Amino acid sequence: MTTEFWQRQIGRATELAGAIGGASELLRFYQHLLSAQAQIYQYCTTQTASFSGELEQDLAMLKPAFTSILWAVEAAGPPQLVEQAQALKSASSEDVDRMLLTYWQEPSDTEFFAKGFLQPYGQFLTSRLPRLTIPNASTSERRCSSCGGKPQLSVLQNKEAGAESGNRDLMCAKCLSVWPFRRAVCANCGEEQPSKLAYFQSSTHDHVRVEACDTCKHYLKGVDLTRLGTAQPLVDEIVAAPLDLWATEHGYTKIELNLVGL
């Protein structure tokens, strides 16, 4: 992945913000976040020779870019996040370090600032290293093969010309890398029985669907690029927020919340 990845996300968010009334405020906030993440990724490219691939060693060089996320939140974020961003500006360096290192070793989808800041760092590293050095990282096929993170979403796309059906990949919530995964299998518990797997989509976003499991009661959203090739999974997954409401009302829990908390 390169800076082009981030420009595609920003372009898609800009396009949809102008076309979708109800989600425009959320998408404009996400535009600011994506722009900040693009800046962080670009900053990482200037530190290539210095990074070791271990956050504890890289943090001193990486942390100057942290303010990009804080500025993005202050510019367009909801009041609660703005307040947290202002508090982080005055937090001690040790407290910020502790927050970032704790998230990196034990990711939580409620740690907004750490997740937003470290996604482009993780993406940058995994484009250059086959596997990151992270203590206790899971090696399950349902976790990212690079960093052990949970899947954020699934992507369906044709990887071979003339293929009748798309291949399924999972995208990591932690480092944004993708890895191949079987189509009719729960991405959380590995359930394979078709009768235990549920799907739901709406006509409003017919290229995005809920992929749920009645065994573990978890779900994620899948973006079908064979239906809409111009979609950008990170952005389109957020736009299809009404599907999360359907899943919640039916008793399912998302495997990993996205960056804006949906």
C-alpha cells in the first residue's frame, strides 16, 4: 500500500459526503481523520531507515506525528472526542506512550486515538515486513497474518479474470492489511454450517451486507466489489451504518468496531 490508498479513501469519502445527506456529517469527520492518517503514513515514509518494526523502539521517532490525529478531531470531531483530544495535548509523554503501547499489545476498538494513530504505522510496517513482532499475537486464520489483529470487515472481489464468484479477504482493524479467508465461514469463531450463518443487506447499500453467525452471535460487514468496483471498503462500510442497527437489534455484536465507533 502507498499514499494512493489514502487518497482513494479521502476521494470516496468526499464523493459520498456530497451525495448522502444523512451521513454527510459523519463522513466529513471521517475525511478529516483520513487526511490525518495520510499525513501519518507519509511521515512514516520519511522514517523508513530508522524504524525497527517494534513500536517500543520506534515510538520516539513516530510520536511527533501524533498531533495530526488531535488536530483532525479538534477540527471536526464530536464534543466528547474534542475534549479528549485537548486533554491528550496536555497529558504527560509517559501517559501517551503507555496508551499507545497498551493498544499495540492488546488492541481495543474503544481506544479511538491509539487506533487512529497506529493504523497507518501498522500499514506502513506490514508493507515492508512479513510479520510484526507483537507479544502474544494470535496465529489463528481468523486473525491478521501480519499483526494478529481482528478483522474490521470482509471484501469480496474477483482476483482472476473470468471468475464466476469473488474471492473473500478480511481486512485487519489494526494494520489494514488483508488476508484471504474462506467465503462461507464465520470470521469470529470459524462456524461453517450454512444454517448457522446469516446475511442481510438493504437496497440502499446493496454492495454491503451483514455477515453474521448464530453460533457466536458476532458479525462483520462485507463489501462486495464485484457489485460496485468503485467502492472503498473502509469508507463504504461506514456509510452502511444502518446495517449495524439491524445487526444490533437482532442480537449480534460486531467483531471489531470501526474507527468512528460503528
